[in-house]
Amino acid sequence: MVAPDIGQGLIAIGAGLAIGLTGIATGIAEKGIGAAAVGAIAENPSFFARGLIMTVIPETIVIFGVAIAFLILGSG
Amino acid sequence: MLKPVEMSKVTIIGPTSSLAATVESLHSLNIIHFTEAGLESDGIFSEGQPMEGASDFSSQLLRIRAAKQLLVPHRETSAVRYTEQDIDSSMKSVMDTVDEILTTYKEKQSLLDRIRYYEERRAELMPLSAFPVKLEHYRDLESVVAFVGNVSRPVDEEMLKITSRFELYSNDGGRFIALFVDRRFTSDVRTMLSLLEFKEFRVPELSGNSIDRIVEIEGQISELRKRIDGLDIRIATLSAKSSDLLNAAEETVSADVSKAEAPLHFSVTEREFVARGWVPSEDIERLTSALSAASGGKIFVDVEVVRPASEQKGPETSGNSPDDSPPVKLRNVSVSKPFELLVRLFSLPSYGEYDPTIVVAITFALFVGLMINDLGYGILMVVLGYILILYFRDSRDMKQLAYILIISGVAGAIFGYFVFGLAFGFPVSPRPLLNPSDFSVAEGLLLLCIVVGLLHMGIGYGFSLSECVAGREPRKALSSAGWIAVLLGFVTMLAGIGRHNQPIGKLIWHYLFFWVSGSSITFSMMAIPDYAVILVAAGLALLIATEGAFALLESISLLANVISYARLAAIAIAGAALAGAINTMLMPRSFSANPAMFIAGLFLLVVAQIFVFIMLTLSAGLQALRLNYIEFFIKFFKGGGRAYKPFGLSRKYTVER
């Protein structure tokens, strides 16, 4: 097996960080919204759709992370 | 198909003598959605009263429902269909059955109460059963006093300090005691016990040996249990025999109740009544001819077709209170009908608005198919959907959900075979279109999904544009056009950046963006086509002119919306990668020569595959839903429609004649 050069390794780490950190950020952001949404749905099930929408809004953060990861990998 | 059914406002006026015939006829038509009686201001009209027998029907219905609750649930034998006449003529025997069920239940409850009573008595005797003392001796002795109860620690030593003339029985490590002492020492012993936190135990006022009493009580309990078993058998027999009949009776009687209470929706005077409601315009003919047949032409029906607010000329015309707007009945072909569930979960479209169900149906199936992208998981979804249909025959929502699962599963299976060529992560197709583990393919797929997003959101803006044009609102129409330009600009920009990607990016650039000139400007090492810049600038200019500078900020969120579609590809690739990783790790174990390893490996493989399936299905479904709700609906959808609930009966257990 050929040893990969250090640049490639750094690129991979960068891509991993982009996805991992944005994933954590999404999780933190969704935590509060999700808890509140579940509470609202328990009171009134017709809040389901709105609750879902509110909960998944921060998911865009991790999608950005994925997009950035691809840009980083593509530039290497 | 894109708009809810057109409704007409009908006003039915007739003499009170034909009220019953009118109600009967409206009920069997099952097309009118009553509006509440708006009492005329001159005070001639009053609210209608329920017809005779309404309260009898209601109490009958209450009893039938109570009895139905108590029956043992069993699979419907849907072959039996009662006619309304059957039920009417056998009403007495139906009510007898209901009474029998209710009395049996009451009897069972009273037996259960008695069992509870005996169990309490037994619990009281239990602690004493360890002591060889007759029950009467706890209270009837002259020279000796008994202390029975709990103490915090054994009392022997403390007792010896007071006197040796005592008899002590203890249990529970000395903490439950029966202490018999010479009456003379009563107060000393009481003081000592109170220091040991003595809690007195009430000895039941029975006599004889406590164990004998317990055996007696247990005999009585088992006797009662036997009687309860007998009653349970009776209820089970009654369930098997009459649950179909009760279902049918419930349907008939609830129809009777709603007919008898129908006049509550009417305005009446002494001689005539006025009923108002909404009827689909296409059914007006049926309504008028049925009513004139029922009353011999004595009834007058006034019809007013209501155009959606957006198509009316001039500012808001007829009353706009929410109760005044027409109810909404969606019209969809049978394949897209289940997806009404997803639209309703968000909100029912308002009257005259575009019904997005058909777009949701197509995109939801497409998105889920793209994300699942696996023949095996697709087939599993179909099977799951079929099982759901079998289990939830009664619930419309669950059935619709099951159909959605089946349709999306079929899409997933087709994508899986032809695009990635995978089944449970194993390659199955000889020539798959794409290899998900190829980086360049993954990149191209992200771009493809963004282009799909362009179409999806473009339809949303198209709906909004068309509504603004129909409503003659040039400013709003121009701003929709502006958004479309910005959207197209953003996607052109991304397609331009990815145009060198092999093979997807190149194909997209070649076939979809052929109209874009090759020239571009370079910005932070990315070549952005001139056309993209022009489109975004032109769109933004239009937006600033129509909506103000705030639109600049919002355009950023549109960019976020566009990139958001990349999740389709991301989940598809992640799913394939996850299944592939599991297979690579666990397959060698499953084909081990060691039988123990073989079984363990196979078990782990199955568990892991189920895990991937659940994760993938859940996240694919939620993401497809989200793309529709957030990226698509927000562009045009208002919602807040009232559901169309016609006066009548959708029969399940009975037939009319």
C-alpha cells in the first residue's frame, strides 16, 4: 500500500471536520426545537407538520457542511 | 385536478310539512355541507328544533356504543351486510342484546369488587398467619393485653427490662410483633413501644385460626373467579354472535340521530324552514331534482356559484368570515389520493387555491425513491405497506400512509435496480447507471439533486405567479417572477461551477444549460457563468422594486433552499455506504466454517440490515416531507381550508336497501 501524502490526509480531515462539526451544530440547534415541538404535538396533534418543519430547519447547517466537504475534497 | 372542487352556495326553502322528507332526501344524497343557521335579523326566524324522537335515538346510540366498547374485539366478517330495514325491524332484539351485554358487564364489575374486598381481608390476615394464636385471643383476654404492629427494631431486650411475664411472637426479623403482656404493665409497655416507633396493626374482628380464615377467603375468591370466567365466556359468545349486528345498528342509529338533529342547522318560522349549505357545483342538478321529487315540487332551491376569492374582481366581495368560505373537497386521481394525507398534515388548501397533492405525490415518491435507492429496501417497504393495510382496515389515515409507503417503495426498488444496482447493499444489477462510491459520481449527483430542486421550487413559484396573475395583482406577480429569476440564476451558477464534473455535471450543462454562454467570471477560484450573475442581478432588481431591500436578505435563504436539495444525494450515498460497510464487515463472519460464528454473524447481519432499513426509511420519508413543506409549500401555499363534511352517511356495515 502506498502511503498517502500528508496533504491528502489534511484534506480528508478538513472534510470530516466540516461534516462532523456542522452535524453537532445541527444537533444542538434541533435539540431545543424538537423538545418544544414534541410538547406542542402532545397537546395538539395538528401541530405535527409545523413542529416537523421547525425541527428540521437547522438541518440546512449540516447540508452546508456536506456541500463544503465536497468542495474541499474536489479541490484536492 | 389542481384546484379543489368548485362549490355552490345553496339555500333551500320549503314548507315545514316537507321538512322530514327534505332531511331524508338530503341525507341519502350525502352531498350538502350545512352552514350554521344564521338567524335573520328581523326576528321572524328562530333556530330549528330537533325532530321528534331525537333524544330516544341519542340514548339508544349511547347504549349501543357503550355495549360495543365492552365486546371482545375480533376480526370483522365483512361478508354480512344488514339493510337498514333489517336493523329497524330487529331493533328490539338489538337493544335486548345491548342490555344483556351491559348487565353482564355490571355483574362482572360487582364480582370484581367483591374479589377486591376479599383480597383486602386476606391481606389483613396474612401477617398474623405466622403466629399460632387464635384471632379472638387478640382481643378477648381479661388479664392479658395484646400489642400487634410494627416496630423499628426487636423488642425482646427492652421487654425483659420491664417484666418477664410476657409472650412474644415476631416476624420479619422481629419487626412485626404480637406481644401479650400482663395487663398491669400496660402503660410501661406502651411507653417503651412508642420509643420504638410502634405502629399498631388492626386485627380483623374474626375468630378461629387465621390460616383457616385465609383458606376460606381464598376459596371464596376462586369461586368468584370461576363465575367471572363464566361471564367472560358469555361476553365472548355475545361478541362473536352480535358484533356485526351492533356495528350495523350503531351506523343506522347514528344516521337516525343526525337526521333527527339536522333541523338544528336550519332557520325556521311556524310554516317554513330555510337550510343553507354548500354543494359541489357538479351535483346541483342531482340536488334539485331529488328535492323536488321528495316534496312534490314544494321546495325552492337557490344556487349561487362561488368563485375563489383570487378570481373575483375588485377587492374582497362577499363575506369573508372563516365560516362563510366554502368548504374544501380535494379532487385527485386514485394514485395521488393517498398523498392528500401529507398535504392535510400541513393544512388543507383554502378554497380556490392550488391543491399541491399531485406535485407532492410525484416528488415525494421520486425523492424517497432516490434516497432509498435499493431494490431490497424498496421491496421491504412495499411488504411493510401491505402489512399495514391488512392490520389497519378501519383507519383511513393509516391506509393512506400504507399506500404512500408502497408507492415510495416501488420507486425505491426501481431506482435501486437501475441506478445504483444494489439490493441490501449488495450489487445485483449487471450494469448499474452509477457507482455511489465513486467520488465524481457523488459530486455530480449532488448537482443533479439541486437541478431537481430548481424544478420543484420553480413549480411552487409558478403556482404563486399564476395565482397572482389570476387575481390581477401585478406587483406580486412581478415579485414571483423576480424570485424565479434569482432561483434560476443560483442553479445556473452551481451548474456552471460543476460543469467539468464527469459524467453528470457535464450532461446537465450540455442538455439543460445549453442556452448559457460559455463566458464566465472567476470568483474565489470558481468560474461563475455571466448569465447566472445577470439572472440573479435582474431578479434582485425586480425584487427590490416590488418588495423592498429586505428581499436581498431573503434571497440568501433561497440559496440555502437550493443547496438543501443536496440532501437527496447525501442520504442516498450515505445509505448505500452504510449498507455496504455493514456487509463488508459482517459477511466474512456469516460464511465462517464455525457454525457458532455462522449463526452469530448471520444474526448480526440481519439486525444491522434492519437498523439500516429503519434509519433510511425514516430519514428518507422525513426529508422528502421536509423538502415539500419547507422548500416547496412556502413559495405559494396558504392553507387553512375547512374540510368538506357532507350531511349523510358513508356506509360500512349496512346497505340502503
